[in-house]
Amino acid sequence: MLGVSGWFGGVKLTEVWRGGIEDHVISLAWSPDDRFVAVAGAAGPVVVLDAVTGSARHQLPGHRGGATAVTWADEGTVVSAGQDGRVRVWDAATGAERFALDAGARWVESVAVSPCGTYLASAAGKKVRLWGRDGRLLRDYPGHASTVTDLVWRPGGHELTAAAYGGVALWSPDAAEPAGRLEWKGSVLRLAWSPDGKFLATGDQDSTVHFWVMAAGTDLKMFGYPKKVTQLAWDHTSRFLATGGGHRVTVWDCSGSGPANTRPLVLDAHDAVGKVSALAFQRAGPLLASGADDGQVLLWRPDGGRRPLAAAGLGAVVTRLAWSADDSRLAVGTEAGVVTVFRAR
């Protein structure tokens, strides 16, 4: 049963609409103009929802075997990936498929559109491939010794970052060899660049967060997490890095030269038997949203204390969180296949 309340700080989460895809929500993303929310289900469907009403604009065929990711290339283009070895590019206005790109292995782990919108990258197995907007294959990057687990672009540039066992590779669209490698003996699960591009954080299999200061060429490790770290989120100022590796949200202050020799802020209000399953900072505001196995979504302000500002109960494991481009609405996906949009104010 859904519950909504203001809590402590005067911020309130108010439900705008609730819809569903009748499938575990594996990924969701707002269109750049905030008109639509694209949702991918674990069993394969991809649905484009009207962001005002929650009604389905398009129900796309998606991916046989299951979908793994969905994002937007621009206001009119949806990109999805799945367990059929394909990256599919869709026309958001008509629902028609423009391209079906062969990612090189059956399970496409992730897709990433470059900040300028010129390139689309995919990771499948040990393969990282780079595509142009016209669907033309530009690069087939070699040299990954194990499965590539995450793929992100460095903010403000043309540097693609790929995570795998043993560290991180940095690729340029203009070169066949990596522009650099950040080596570390362990399994990197997630990548998160600070918005200013100065820091790279990784969530790791061994229940740690690894942190690189790019200009200095130094790195450090943050430990003490009870579980592997799969959730990372930066605030827009590049000061705060929120992490989840258990039922608490741990926030590191990365102002100055980074978090070395500092104590993190620990935000503890989710059920102690579960784990934090989703994190998302506002794109240009101070609010942090956290979701967990306990079915709760909490809002925090890391520069304002340790208590949540607002809470909402979804009744199912929270799988995805995403803020609208104008930061006024928060989309929440759950394991039960329900998508709920809240207004935060």
C-alpha cells in the first residue's frame, strides 16, 4: 500500500501518477524534455510512458530473453539493450525501430550515449563497441580480459570508461588503443564520474569503493561496507558522493583534494535487514533520493543533517530512481513492475 508523508525538513513527496509494465523494472529514464519516461522490464518489454498522465505512449517489442537497459539519445530517440545481443534504437514519436545493432555477445550489460550525443557505446561480454548516430560501427575496442560490467562517458569530454576485473580502461573515439588504464586487482561493478570530471569512483565486488583523483594520478580505497557496492551517485557540485553497500547510505565529502582522511556522513533510516538498492541526486539541486529493499523511498539533504526530509512507501523492492530534468519530479520503479512519479516540494 502506498504511503506519502512529509518528514522533518518540510519537503513533501506527492504522488502524481502510478502505472506499471507488469514486469520487474530493470531500468528507467526521463526524456531530455521531461515529456516521457522510458521503462525497461526484466522480461524484455520496453514501454514509453507519458510523463504527465502515466499512460503508455508506445509499447515496444523490446528484447527477446530480457531487457537490461534503456536510455535516451535525444528527445526523439530511445535506446535499449537486452539479452538478445542487440542494442535497439527506437523512434520515440512513432515507436518504430530505426536500428538493431549487434553488440558482439548475447548479454548486453550497458549502453551509454556520449555527452554531445554523437556516439553510442555498448558493452557485451568482453566487447565494447562504438557506434555513430547513423548506426554505423566506428570502433570495436579490444583488450578486455573479462566481462565489462559498466560503461560511462567522462563528463565534458569524449572519453569512454569501461569497467572490468582488474580495473578501468579509458577509450577515445579517435584511437584503437586505450588512452589510459586505471589498474586495480579486483572486480569493478559500477562506475561514477564526478560531474566536473576530476574524480572517478568505482563500486566493487569486495565491498569497497575505489577512488581516483585524476589530475594527481592517485587513488584510495574506502572500506567498511557490509555488502558489495553497486550504488553510487554524485551531486551536481561534485562535492558529495553517495554510496550504498548495505542498508545505510554513506556520503563522502569530496571537496578539496578528495575524501582522504575524512569521516563519511552515514544516513541510517532504511530497514536494517535490507539493502540500499537505488540512489539518485537531483540534477541541479541538493536533494538525494534513496530506495531500498524495504520498499521505502527517502529524501535527504547531505549538507543539512542525518535525518530524512520525506518518505514514501512503495510496498515492493525499489529498483530504479530517476529525477526529471527540471528536478521537480522523481520516477520510481519497483520489482513488482510499478512505476510511480512523485512531485518533490
